[in-house]
Amino acid sequence: MTQPIRIALAGAGAFGEKHLDGLKNIPGVEIVSIISRTAEQAAAVAAKYGAKHSSTELEDALARDDVDAVILCTPTQMHAAQAIACMNAGKHVQVEIPLADSWADSEAVLAKQKETGLVCMVGHTRRFNPSHQYVHNRIKAGELNIQQMDVQTYFFRRKNINAKGELRSWTDHLLWHHAAHTVDLFAYQAGKIVQANAIEGPHHPELGIAMDMSIQLKSESGAICTLSLSFNNDGPLGTFFRYIGDNATYIARYDDLVNGKEEPIDVSKVDVSMNGIELQDREFIAAIREGREPNSSVASVLDCYRVLGELEQQLEAAR
């Protein structure tokens, strides 16, 4: 009988629980340890998902010999250092998007992965959403060439709260977090990014971050991408992708896909689940079992962080 892959999850907030819900559907996975900012939350989530260990310290999970791999859903600023710590402890690691909030830290994580040979995967969920997989499969088959992507990433945010409306200890970021999804997806669908420009709106007086941002990208294939991001949007929330191809137009909203006439496209058979987070976790587990590089490995997504670093330099120079 194949031994289970034993998982520790750090960061038991709203997104951490999405991973735990997805992991429940994957055979041969055992949730061993839950790490969270407070002991009470860690213990409560551990009890809910049947984990035998909980703590406020990642080091406690890394010291356990019954933990094979770690999923990091911790604050952005911790991602790079914690991913490196996991690999130093001999654990495979999946770090939620973004990999880091600087180009130098991103490079350091890749260097550690190459040194250890462990699976290090980054949570670029859009690669796994059935809607985007459908488009990607058409591109791979030579049936579609992307000419333009038009993407809107809109939220209404005035305080540091998570998706469950709970206060959190870190500040979200339009560039290093939310733009990372689209920068990577555009390159995944249209080729290496060779030109990138960004402008930003005023910074929030308390949060200290830009609340609005506009990004333009061009790939080596000649395709272009326009990305609009806002924390000021008092309307429908989320990210909406319009693919304009040489012979078709598609609009993706999370796991749903329609054509340019808003006619639904059935993507239920694209993969074994309609849940992008679950599919992402399935790839992580499969890569560990098969000893291979996963889709959205640190190596495969690294160029996204090069682009983000260049955009940050542009924005800083313009302030």
C-alpha cells in the first residue's frame, strides 16, 4: 500500500481552509499539523480537519518526522524565508501566491530548490482553473493564438481583512499579489513577457499601498495584455479575464467560461474537479509521489517575479 503524503499547513485563515477542503478530496493524503497565528485558531482548525498536531510556530511542524510536505498560506512577507526553511528541513513545499515580494527573494527560493531537489511549487491557481485549462489546451493543440488579454481584478477594501471578513496581520498588495496571477497566466498562455509598463494611483493614508493600478504587458508572440486592478471598486468583486484570440473570444470568471457572446462553455470534463485549489493541490501531491517538477514549480513561474520586480522599479521611479 502506498504511504500517505503527510501534510502540515501553515496559515489557517480563509485561504488555508480552502486548501484543507481540497486536500480532503485527494486519496492518500493525511493532514498532520496545523500552524496558525494563535494557538486557539490552530487547535480549532486541527480539530475540524483531524490533524493531530497544532502550534503557532512553523518550526514545530518542520521538526516532526511525520511531516513530508508543507503548504504555506502565511503572510506574503514570510513566504520566501519560510519556503527556504521548509526545504532546509527536508520538506517539500507549496507556497501560496506570491512566491515573494522581491526579485532577489524569488531567486533565493529557486536556488534552494535546485540545491535540495525537493518539490517547490507556487500557488498560481489560474493555471489549474478548468476555464483557463480549456483555453490552454486549445493553444497547445495549435487551435488558438492569443492576440490580447483584457483583465480586471477588482475588490473593495479599506482595512486589512481576509475573504472571511476577519482582520489579518499583514497588508495585501496589488502588484506583488494580485497582479502576479495575471502576469504569470499571460506568459503561460501567450509566451515570455518582453515588455511591461505600470502606473499607479494614490496610496492609502493608512494601508500605505496603491489602491489602483494599471499594467500593460507584451509577450514574445506579439500578444498584449491590459490589466486593471483596484481596491476601490464598489461593485462585482473578483477577477475577470477576456481572451481575444485569432479565431475565438473567451471570458473566464474563476472556474466558469463563456464565449464572446456570453454563451456558456462546458468545462466540467476538463479535469477531475471544478475546484482550482483542489486541482493545484492534486498536482503538488502527484509531483511528490512521481518525483517530478510540478506545473507552477518555482522554476516555471520565476519569470513572473522578474517582471514584477521591473514593474516595482518603474513605480518607485515615478513616485
